[in-house]
Amino acid sequence: MPSDRLANCPQNALSAEVTRLVDAHGRLETAEAAALIGCSDWMVRKLYDEGELTGVRIGKHRRIDKASAEAYRDRDKKAAGE
């Protein structure tokens, strides 16, 4: 049974599999999006909650669309005159 296989699987292997599935969709964790944009994790969460960044919520976690983070970074640079 599938549940038996999961019960014998190390917990870190299960979380690694989930991360690979999320990455396959071009989404970033908040820390990764923050590094890309050049801001804090808190700011990424705020931008997502305000609709400035797109992505999905998975439980309490947010996964930010990489294209959305890149577009925000580019808009922010343009607005700053860089």
C-alpha cells in the first residue's frame, strides 16, 4: 500500500520530493524570492499578501512565481532609476 511506503521513507526525503515538485512549476520559497528581489522574507510575504507578487499558498507557506519576482525586481530597479 502507498501509505506503507511513505511510513518507511525518511522525513527529509519526503520534504525534498515536495520541494522538487514546487520547483518544477517555477516557484520560489520566500527566502529565494527575497534574495532575487533584494529584500527581506517579510517584505516578500507582504508583497504577496497585497497582490504585488503572484504565487500559491501551501498551508501557511507561500510559493512565489519566479517570473513575478523577476518582474517586480525589474519594475523596482526602473522606478529607482537604475
